[in-house]
Amino acid sequence: MEKQAYGIDLHLHTTSSDGTRTVDETIHDAMEFGLAHIAITDHNQFAIEEPINYLGLEIIPGAEFSTSYITDSGRLLEVHVVGLFFHGVPRTLQQIFRKIPQQRKHYLDAIITKLNYLGISISYEELLNTFPDSNQIGRRHIAEILVKKNYADSITDAFDRIIGNRSPYWVDSTKYMKYMSLKECVEKICKNGGFPILAHPYHYHCTDEEVLKIVKDFKEYTKDCPAGMEVYYSKYDEEHRKELLKIANDFGLYPSAASDRHAPKDPFERGEENLLEAMKEAVLKGKNTK
């Protein structure tokens, strides 16, 4: 007897940004894994613009928005927000990311210059030739080349030691990428009928107090718009998930389940379906009260 599909994963990347699987391949992978609901959320890009139901698999359009956020101490952070659009992406948002590609090129050039200085042979042309199907070259692609050339043992090792936010050779993207503020991003998603979700809250190299402040501000920016936070995130252990669930409950944010999957070897998350049902119901209620 065929096992019935179950579960949600609301944060997936494809070759439309820095993933290594196309939209169609990602959908196939999700079906093979047995998920019932997924969201395609490429970096600053809408890979799909309308909801899709493919052989019983619900595919929700969205994007992972990069935003700028200034801490109380004056640090400029790049904070990510997943925006889900259960009823499709409005045309007013189609051109929101048009200035980003050239900025990203400057950022990647800075990373490559740093790597070359360290004696690591890599070029932008090599990235383009190695990943011709990608619409958005990023650090993940650089990490794959570092592994291929034996500069790193794995993708995780490449990020931990060489290019990640906590590595000694980290290049700060905020010096090259001029993103909209976290406040403006949340307001745009809400105004256009979307559902904003604060992505991976422990990823921003912050203290516990700073994380709470980001969550607090994010919640305030949503005003009356329902919003969520990634709690069941594939890279967080059970202890971190419990902490995030308490924080989400304290601030009235809907918990989300997300893998942030970029490649075939990356695991899917299988969140409970009632999490998605609660989000949709909240959006519907919000519309009914306007």
C-alpha cells in the first residue's frame, strides 16, 4: 500500500537562486520524500508566482527576502524574511529585486579577491562555467568549488573555516548589498497579501538579547498582519527548537517548519501540517476583518 504524503517544508531553494536543483527537480524530490506541502522561496527571486497543485503536492510561491537591520549597538545585519503568498505574488512586487544582481556581483568579487589573497585559486568566470544553470551565483556555489578543489572537506567545513559568517575570513555582505530595511520588507509583504516569516533567528551572529530584540522589532513591524518565525529548522537541534517555540509563543508568532534546502544531499524538514493550516487561517481572518 502506497504511503500517503504528509508534512510541510516552507523554505526551499532552486537554481533560480543558489540552489542546485531546478524547480521541477525540487518538486520531484519533495514528492519522493513524501511531503504534502512545500514553498519555493529563492533568495530575492520569485521562482514561481502562482500556487501550484501537482499530483496532490501543494507548492506555495514565495521568496527569501534579504533585509538590513541595525542593532541597538549600531551593527548593521543582514536579516532574512521568508514571504509566502498563498494566493499568488502581486504584480506590484515583480520588480522589487531588480537592483540586486549588480550589487551581488560586487559582493562575490570581494569574496573571490579575499580567497585569492589567501592562495585559493578561484574566479567569477569559473563559478559561471561550473554552474551554468544557476540564475544567482552565491556563497553555496563557492563552497562547492572549495570542496571540489580540496580546500575544504565539506560544504559545512567551507563555511565554518573560510567563507561563513563565523569564519575568520568572512566578507560582510552589508558593505556591498544595499537591501531594504527589515521594517520596509515586512510592511511590503503584508501590504501585498503575503505572510512574513522571520528566517533562522540564530543565524545572525547575535547574542541572545539581540535575537530577542530582532524578534520583538519584527513583530512590531507586522502590526496587525499575521506573521511567523522559523522554529522547526533543519539545522537546529531539539533544544534550540524548544527555545524558539517559546519565543514564538511569547511574541504571538506562528511557528514554521523549514529545511532551507539547497542541494540533493540537504535533508527536507517534515513539519506538522497544522502549522500551515494555522497560517492560512490567520491570513484569511486578516482579510475578513479589513
